[in-house]
Amino acid sequence: MRIVIAPDSFKECLTATQVAAAISKGIKKVVPEAEIICIPIADGGEGTVEALVAATAGTIVSTPSVDALNRTIQSFYGILGNGNTAVIEMAAASGIELLVPEERNPMITSTYGTGLLLKAAMEAGFTEIILGIGGSATNDGGVGMAQALGFGLLDKNGNQMDWGGGSLNELHRIDSSNVHPLLRKVKITVACDVQNPLLGPSGATHVYGRQKGATPEMVETLEKNMTHLAQILHQEFGTDYSNILGAGAAGGLGAGLMAFCKAEIVHGFELISRLTDLENRIQAASLVFTAEGKIDEQTAFGKTISGVAQLGKKYRVPVIALAGMVEGDLSELFRQGLTSAFAIANRPMSLEESKTNASQLLASTSEQIMRLVSEINNF
């Protein structure tokens, strides 16, 4: 039996590689002779570098940066196996998991550290960069990233504006005279798993602001400030980014990358699926396991499990999904090709307890599923 394990990470808990290892452990208890192919998947968020480096036999490079609060950290980027492409995840610098809950405040958090990672990759000689932009702690429209690359984000007095979404209203004009000279030579492809526009009820601020620490009052201020930024970007670059799909990703970093870096936004799962040869692996499989921290109605719209399910349906391969939590109407996921979904908790427990024991719970649930699958196959 050939089994493909293609999970996403469990946020603030396990990497996709760790999730795959736990599921594999459970399967091996029942079918030790199974051929198991682990393909950690990410859709642009945490684990993107790890997944692509592992799949292409690449390497990881350590480099200094700053977190979303401008504290010095040791971060990293990856080099794909071809040796020509760098891969970065903004979560490794400007990510929400690098901040404890009480530190999360999109009024002051910045994407400056992500810009430093781009700068490091460019200065290392890479002219092709893949940038995953999931898991952000920011709502600054990418202006911090732009500042790190040499753009002047100037207030009415000609001074650099302060960091964070709470200062976007200070922006008066953009000075491009000191932009890093390598920026025009690099092609940046942005891996993104959401299609939110920059502004409005489904935009960056209203959909994601609260989970980054914004109060309702902050949300109103941040939306007003982001509207001002959109006007300045339109004025400076000749494009209205307000309603472009994906522009609202990562607190508007999607818009910032398109405006300042001429980047192309692509669907994260599709990009990473191609680079990891996931489709061919699923085509040759007998069974597929996938996983995410939470499965709900939104999972059907661009998330890893949705993509894996559709590939399973294409080749008539059963797809089983595991998650810390399963809730809501999953009929769209089932239509897309998901066979079944299981929550891994085996008794009532808190979120923290579930996170602490996630690896063991994944292995145990996988074992129970394989016992059923094996019995049915031998029936």
C-alpha cells in the first residue's frame, strides 16, 4: 500500500514536517510494510521554506532580521535544490507566532523584517525569489518592507513615517530615489492562500485585524489609514490596489509587494504543489492523508486540504483529513473530493492541552483510521 501524507502545519503547534511524521507513526503501527511518502505542504504561510527545501533537496541559510516589533532576531531563508531560487516566508520575520499574545498590536507592528530578508536574498545573488506571506502579525500595507528596501515613506515634513498600520495616515509621498539597485533585477513571486482585497468588509483589516490584536476601535482606524495608503499608492504608481484579489493578504503586504516590487501573486498551494510534484505522487497512491489545525467551511476556499482533496478526486484516490478541530458544514469539501474528516481530540480538552499533545493525538487517530481501513480491505 502506497500512502501519501500531505499536511499543512498546525499553527503555533507543529510544523508540517512534524505533522507528517506523527501521522506516519500511527500508520506504521498498523501497516508497517506500507510505502509512506511524506510531502509537507504549505500554502505560503509558516513552513513554506521548510516544505520547499525538503521537497527539492535544498538548503536553509541563517540571516539576521527583526521581528514585527523591530527586535533583532536570527531568521532564515531557503535555497531550492536548483540553486537559483531563494524562498522566504514573511512569518520568519514579521510573523504573529514570534509575538506573545499581549504583544500583538497591528497599530505598531511592521513588515520591515520581511524587507530585510528580501534584501539579504538579493544581495546573495538571487534574481528569483518566492515569498510566502501567510501568518503575519502586521497591517501596514507592506510599507515597512518598502522602507527596508530603500523607499522613502515620507510625511508632510519630509521625514520617514513611523512604523505600523497606525501611522499610515502620516504618509504624504513616496521617494524612490534610494531604492536598492538590485530590486529592479529580481523577480518576486508571492505565494498566497487568500484572495481578500485591500479594503472593505472582506479586506485586510476587517477580516484579519482582530486576530492580530486589534480592538474594534483599532479596526476602524486601521481601515481609514489603509484607505489613505491605497490613495497614495494609486497616486504614485498609477494602479488602484483597493479591490485587487490578494492585495489584502498579510495585512496589505500583497498590495505593497505588487506596488513597490512589481511582484506577481499566485495561489500558494498550486505553486508549492507543483514544486513538490504532489499531483504525480497522489496519482500513484492508494490513500492520502492531509491535515490542518482547523477544518471548517472556509477550508474549501484555497486551503491545503481543499487542494489535496481536489487532486484526490481527479485520480479517484481517497483523501482523509485530520485536524485539531472540525466544525461547520463541510459539504463543499466533500464535493471537492474529501472522503472524511476527523478531529484528533479523544476526549474533552482545552486548546492548550490539544496543542501540547497534538503529535500523540495525530498518531493515535491515524492508527485508529488505519485499523478500520485495513479491516475493510481484508473484508
